[in-house]
Amino acid sequence: SLLALGRQSVPDGTWLGSLREGVGDWAQLLESLGRLYERGADIDWQAFEAPYERRKIVLPTYPFQRERHWFAAREDEAVRRPDVPKCDDVTPNDAPPKADQLASAIRSTFEDLASDSEQSVFGAFLGNLEAISADFICEALRELGWDHRPGDQFTTQSLAAQLGVLPKYLRLLDRYLQILEEDGVLVRYDDRFTVLRNLTRSNPAARLAQLRENYPGMAETADSFALYANRLSAVLSGRVDVTTLAAESGLPAAGGIQIGSPPCRALNRVLQDLFVELQRRQEPSRPLRILDISSATNGAPEQLLDGFGSDRVEYHIAAGNSTVLTAAKERFARYNFVRFDLLDIDSDAATQGPAIGAFDVVLAVNTIHTTSDLQRALRHVRTLLAPQGLFVLAEPGGRIRYLDLTFGLWNAWWRFRDFDIRPDYPLLDGKQWFSLLKKLGFGRAVTLMQGMGAEACLHRQELFIVERGAAPLGKDNTEACGVASDHAERQAQLRRQLKTLPPVAARELLLASITEATRLTLGFAESFNIPANQGLWDLGMDSLMAIHLRNRLESDFG
């Protein structure tokens, strides 16, 4: 190609493409322009914006995070990503490996994967899938009876009532409206949306079929996505249950992308090389102890397990319930070094599961975001690690539309109740993960998404190696971060959140808080879910309990 010839001729220059198969011309030009800007090029932004009309919009009324994002000035005025430190002459019996050293040791894996043409093709496929997701949303809204025109106003709740969307999908509907706002169809002011232009009319099913034809190697992923996207309106209105679709598709077990797809194989290859390196550095006198809290329900760990020597590793697979654990035992029966533990990472560590501080590595792949409280789950992870242990975390990063049309239909996607961290979406980006891990007392954290070619092969997947940290267990940095610790402060924080969160998130927080107060009053265990359609008297509430509940709610909400 011309790019390859150019790089051969001028290897020290920056060569960026203007055309790429499967990617729109304008999208490719914008991507290359952004990369030029990252490398310090002087862009004439006024000339770039000149052909486009601009208008003033109303800013959100909720507070910003008040964080500065200016780049520090450099002598050459260029912005460069820092290199990961190199690891030289590391031998067994050295000090326990640090996150930076391990990242450097597997650098060649990323270089190999980034040069794989299959990864590039799959990235283009996912880009197209992301682009047509909004069209499927528009199609579903029309099928449900959308009749709004420019100038009309509505709230998420009123639109759900008009279209017959089930209450359990209220937060998902709000996310779909956010996507339309991102695309310029709507604008939000407080809790109301105003229509700016009509919904786009297209034939997304035909476009998806064409996409499947253009990328025959991605047919399985395209077919799984189609099962959900083509029946989106039926699921939202309750005419079809999402579990019915799950019976026809392997999608839920694959994290939104099929298990055999290039990014899944790439992730398993990276993890395999990482654990081989850990084994090489492990003391010969004892095996490497790994706790995997995701493989019982997610991923394809056979590729990972096949790389281990049975005499050098003790691999624990954990699951939150006995049914899943039994299935995992059958699935991995041929590995004699695999053990099985009953463990709910979303609950208190002291009352369950494996031994505290027993593991050299805890592995979590596309799992932590399904917990109701990230801070509680991550504290649980930290208690399971040995003092020099490492937490290997893989999570989809940012807001991903094609996942909103698939996993967004499942309760687990919206299980989160930590609205101070995740006000309206279950996934965090890399910067948010760094901040949260630091706050909870973890040590050095290294992302494998920067400067190592990971963007090209993991496709929106954040991958971190995190040291346990030296802070005592139960003592994190929340005080320094201004997080409330006593009961009175938590009550004040709850009231502030109810005033500042987006309306749908505030409603969910209110319901969760009332439900928790009711559970505590009735004396139920933390794992008990109060049925939404059952009366409190049927659950054992009496008049004295009712007074206690009223007092508790008055104390919480004022």
C-alpha cells in the first residue's frame, strides 16, 4: 500500500491513512486528523470549522467534576505517550514482579497482535456495528409508536408510558435517548428532552445483512447481534422475553462479542503470555496461586489453561452460585490443577469463599461491572490477594452502543447502585478506573492500552495489571478523596445525589435506598431480594416495624 511504501521511504515520519476498507471516508479522515493533533501538529481549527454552522446550547444543570485536563507544555510542543519501563535480566527468586515489569515483558505479544490483519478487519467491522446501532434504536421507537416532531418535549418516564416500554427498561430507554442526543436528534434540559429533528429513516436490518456479507469471518457475531437488534421493540414492550433470545444465541456468555472472535483470542493470548511470565518468575518451592472470578460464566479460559504446567500452578475458578459452579466443574474436569470455590464477589469477603490473602493473582474478565457496588467488590478483591499479589482486570471501556442493544436488555447490565461512581452507565473508562483503584488503596496500576498496540487488537477493552498495595486492608484513601465515612455524612451525600443526579438515576437511587431500609427493618439477609409485587405485611412487617421504617426513612431523607 502507499502507507507501507511511505513508511519504508521515510521511517521516522508520521504516516496516516485517508482511506480504509470498511470505514467511511469522513470517519477515517477525522481519525487521522485526531492522531496528527496528538502528535503535536498545528491544526487550523478555524478553517476546519468554517463550513459548519454552530448554535448555542443549554449546558447541563448538574455539576461538573471540576478536573483540569490541560496538557503540560513541552519544549517541542508535541504530546507523546510515556513508554512503559523496560524489564532487564529478571530471573526467578528476584523480588516479586511489579506491574510495570510485567507490562514490559509482554510488549512483544502486543506488537505481534497489532500487526495481525484479522484484528484490523474486526476493528472495522465493530466500527460499522457501532454506527448502525442508533438506526436500530430509531427503528424500534417507530415500531413502538413514536410520533414526535421537532419542538415536541417529553421526559423519559412519559415516553415510556406512551410507547408501552416496561418499567424495568426505563434506564435503558434513557440511555437510548442519550444516544439520540449525541447524534443531534434530541437535546436534554433538566429532565426533559426536546426534539430537534425527525428520527432517521433507514433499513438497519438490510445494512446489517450487508455488513455480514462484507465480513464473512464475523458472521457469528453479526447473527447474535441481529437476534437482539431486530427484535428490540418486542423486548422493550414485553412481547418477547430476553431469555428467549438468549436460548438462540451464545451472546451473553461471550461478553457481547463471540468467544472465537479475534479480540477474545487476542485477550486470551495476552493473558496466557502474562501468566507464563508470572510462572517463570515464581519461586520454585510453591505453585502460582490464581483466583479466576470470571471464567465460570464468561470467556474461553481453555486457551489460557492449556498454557499452564500442572505442577507449577494452583488455579481456582469461583462462581456466585452452586448451579454455575457445578457446570464449571463439568466443563473444566480435565484440568487436574483447577479447583472450585463458591464466591460472590459482590458480597462481604469475611463471610464466604476462599482464604483471605491467599492468592498471587486475582483475574476478572468482563465481570466487575456487573456488581452492584464497585467499591465493595474491589475491596473484596484486595482482601483475597497476598501482600505482593496482582489484580488482572479486563473490562470494556466507555459507552459502547452495540452492547447497549444486547447486554443492555439484561438485568445484570443495570444492577449497579453505586450512583456516586456510575450515575447512569455500568462501564468506566480508563481514567475512572485509575482513580477508583487508587482511592481504594491498590498500588501501582498499569494499563496495557497505551503505547503497546493494544488499541488495535483489544477493541475498546481496558486491560490493567494492578498491585495490591501496601495500605492495610480496610484502610483505603477514601478520606483523602473526600468520600463520606460516617452515617451522618452518608445521609447528606444521599440527599445531594438525589438533587444532582439525572432524573432516572435519582429515581433508581431512591428506590434502592428505600428497599435497603426495608430489608434492614425486616431483618433479611443482604442477599435477599424483596419481591416488587409483594406487600410488606406479607413479608412480616408489623406496626412497630412500620414505625421503625418510617423513622429510618425520615432520618435518611429528611
